[in-house]
Amino acid sequence: MIESHLSLLIVVLPLLTAPIVAILPNGRAPWLISTLVSWSVFTLACMQLANVSTGNIISYELGGWAPPWGIEYRIDAANALVALIVSGIAAVIFPYALKSVEKEIPEQQHSLFYAAFMLCLTGLLGITQTGDIFNLFVFLEISSLSSYALISLGQQRQALTASYQYLIMGSIGATFFLIGVGLLYAMTGTLNMMDLAQRLPELYEHRTIHTAFAFIMVGFALKLALFPLHLWLPNAYTYAPSVVTAFLSATATKVAVYVMLRVIFSVFGFSFIENTPTDELFLILCVVGILMMSFYAVYQQDSKRLLSYSSVAQVGYMMLGIGFGSVLGLTATLVHLFNHALMKGALFMAIGALVYRVGSSRLEHLSGLGKHMPWTFAAIVIGGLSLIGVPGTAGFISKWYLVLAAIEKQYWLIVVVILLGSLLAVIYVWKLIETLYFKSENDSIQPETIKEAPLMLLIPTWVLVFANVYFGFNTELTVGTAEQAIKLLLPGVN
Amino acid sequence: MKHNLILRVVSKFLIPLIFLFALYVQFHGDFGPGGGFQAGIIFSTGIILYALVFGVASAKKVIPPYILRALASLGVLIYAATGVASLLLGGNYLEYGVLASTQVAGQHLGILVIELGVGITVMAVMLIIFFAFAERGRSEEECE
């Protein structure tokens, strides 16, 4: 039974868990159940990827209504890869959450916190699984609303403003997407993505379709924090609880990039994009975004904020691949989606371990701690190397494909920008390392109170650190799946 | 509100009717206009009217917040569990047809149960939001 309902269970398991966890009393039970569910979802996502990596497509009819009338879950290699990222990061972060959440979130909110976390997971997984564009909007709202609640639970008062800012920006993004979907529905009378893809080509010249496309692109550019629509992201990531930052930075923007891929290549089709200025626009925004946001990152005085600006720059790399619109470019996008989730997950979790001991993520409070917390520090170093793109780490693979794609298109300027962005990454990662290791301790902190982070925090962090190194050598899963996905996204090219 | 006799009498008279109408909208939703969402809202207005006239504290005695929280979760559970039930009976998720002996009866039963879940959650969440706003700026003692 599990085999035939695989794709559905990935969404329904966390959905069922959320209300159960919300009723449970505070204590360890909500955490335990959430962790077990996240592991089973991860197992299911692995099985799903194994199923589709041979080129299969899974189609699941909700309620037994055949598509295009009913809602269809349609899984190919691209969905399965993103679902694997989301559930994998969740499976690593839930064990980590126990200690970190006990420290950062008041006891009486624990069960509600895990319920919101489960809903966020439901939403993100739902977005990746569904083949219905309106259903996608519903899951988008589930994941967004729960993440606003999660962000607002941060310790500092600014968490509330940060969450409110994200609420406004995110709602505008979601509304734009909905307007776009509404226009598409008005023109074609269908909401199923495959059905849309068949009906759209004859309407390519129609102005409504162009408007719909613009609305959807701007809406999701807000959600994925594409420069210059990124303003909500640094605050939200800085003030959210550490667990939430690690989870959202590794999954939320990745899912939004996936939706971009899906809408551009599966729904509208690349021949539509070629006649619009979309790809040029993406390239310009990405180039400016990579450089400016990396510069901003260098000047930050808060470690979480520094990494948040770096995240905006990294989103630029992912969207560059879409802007190229070539097989190599899309490979780079999908591979970087995966690898960036690994590196930012590892880095934010290591920072979370520092926050666990010190209670602050500001650089002035963190100085000199590396000597007292060697394992956490080492995790930051390896994560940072991966972020820069040093050979032997996952980051290198994605940069490599990106540079290859740029060279193939002979965009020499972009090659330079990618390398410049990496150089800037060297500077801001070095800034972290310098503060942590080479500066003397802050006077206000008694060094004897600072010990290595507990194992419950270290082990999950190091799982991701090892993954960073592993996927730097073995690219079979990432590049292999990406190539399989691109065969379906860009059918004419292969 | 001790002196507003008319208000108190009229609302006491109206509240049962509001509940009755909510239940009508709830269970007639599959034949006429209505359904779980509307019914949940109407049901919650009955209690909100009670809170407006007799005070938030006495409304909280009628429905304590911890029950509201359980109800909000229960509704979602009913919805999701109906889907799982149809999975276990051999259909796809939320395929109501397999819930009863015939396709039509199954569809009927399925939508009723689903809408009941929606109604319970909407009612509970509306009241949670109302209480959250009504309590703003008051201390704990004032509310109790």
C-alpha cells in the first residue's frame, strides 16, 4: 500500500502529525513524534527518488478524480530531488531542535512550535509534490503562514517586526502569484500544470498570458528573495530562532526556486521565455544581486545576518542557471539548490550551537569562542569552505557547473562575476573565522562557562558537514538526478 | 452590562437560534448554500455575542481556551483522518466513494464528515482570534 500512495504520504504524514502535536502537552513528546515523522518522511522521499530516477513519472489522483479535473500529484526527478532536500534537512534538524528549542523558546509554546514546524514542512513538501497550480498556492500559504509564526517566536523583540515585514512581503508575493494563476485560469480554463502546458502554446501571443507570467514571476521572486525583492530575508533569518533559521534557509528559498523552474520550463515552456526579456532580466538582477549582497555580507556585525546576505547572493547563483536556460545552466541550478541547502543548513546549525552557549549571534559576543568550541568551529570552517566553493566540497561542484554554463554561452562578464562573488565569500567567511578564532574573548563572557556544544547539537550539524564533503566527491546523486530532471524540463534539447 | 436588560434578554433569545442556524448551514451544506466554513463562523458569532453582552470572562467559562485549542486541532484531524480512512478502505486519499456501500452514499458521507471537521476548526479558530484580541492590554486577573 505504501508503494502506491508514496507521494501522497509524504505530504499527509506531517499534515496528520501537526494537529496531534498541537494537542499534546508540552514536554518531550511533541519533539519525539515530530522527529520520528520527519525520519519516516525522509525514508519515503528516498523511496520516491529511487522510483523516479530511472525516468518514471508518478501520477497520483487525489480523491480518485482523474486529472485535469481533479488534483494530481505529479512526481518526476525534479520534484523528487527537492522533496528529498526538504525532508532530509527536516530529518537532520528535528533531532537538533530538542536542545536548541528548550533554550530559545518558552516551555509553554513547545507543542505549538512543533505543530507550526510540522505545518511548515507539510506546506513545503506539498509545493514540491503537487501538479496543480492552485493546489501549489494553497500549500504555499500553509508554509508561509506557519513560517511567519515560527519566525515571530525569536528571542528578541525585533523578531516580531521581522516576522511582520515577511508577512507583508510574503502576502504580496502570494497574491501576485494568485493573480497570475487566476489570469491563466481565465484564459485556459484549467489549473493542472500538464494541461496548462498543452493549452498555452496557442495563446503565447496573448497579452493576458504575458501579464499572468509577469505576476507569477514577481510573486515568486519575492518568495525566493531575488535581489532587489530580498528585503524581508535578512531580518527574518537574523531574528528567527536558530532552528527555524537553519530550516528555512535550507528549504524555503529552494522550494521557491523549484517553483520558478517548474513554472518557466514545465508550464510556460522555454520557447515562451525566449521571446520575453525574462532571461536577460534574471541575468542582470542576479549579477547585481551576487555582487551587492556579497558586499553587504562583508560589512555585517551579526553572524546570522552575514549568512543571510550571503543566502541572497547564493539565490542569485541559482537563478543565473535559469537565466542561461541551457542544460548546463539548469544542472547548475538544481545542483546548487541541493548543495546550498547542505552548506547553509550546516552553517546556521553551527551558529545555532554558538548561540546555545553564548545567547547571542553578534560577532562581538562570539569573538574567540572557536578555541573553546573546536568542533563547532571546525563545522563552520568546512561549511564556509563549501560556501566559497573550494574543491573537495559540494560548493565547488555547483560553481563548476555554473562557470561551465557561462563559458558555454560565452558570457565572460558573468564568469568574472561568479569568481568575484567567490572572492567576496572568502572575505566574509574569513571574517567569521577570524572573529571566532583569532580575536580574544569578549570581556563580558567568562571563558570557563563556555564549553563545547552538546552532542545533540553537534551530531546533526556534522551529518550535514560530512554531506558537504561527500557530495563534493560523489556527484552521482546530485548531478545524475539533475540531468534526469532536465530531460523533462527541456525536452527539445537532449 | 448589568442595566441593559433588553440587550441581555434579546441576546439570550437569539443565541440558541444562531446556533441552530449554524447547524442548519453545516448539515444542509451539501444540498444548499453553506458548508463548514460558513457554519463555523455563524456558530462562533453566537459565542462572540455572548462575550460582548455578558463579558469575556463568562464566555471563557462556557468554552475554556484549552478546549478551543483541542477543537481547532480536532477539526483538522477529522479532515485528514477521513482521507486516511479512504486510503485504508482501498481508495485514493479523500476518495469518498469507498467510505460507504455505494458510490453516492460514500460521497455524501465523506463531504459531511469533511465539512464537520472544517466547521469545528473554523469555529474554534475564530474564537481563539476573538479572545486574543479581546484580552489585549488586560492583565490575567481582569479576564478571569
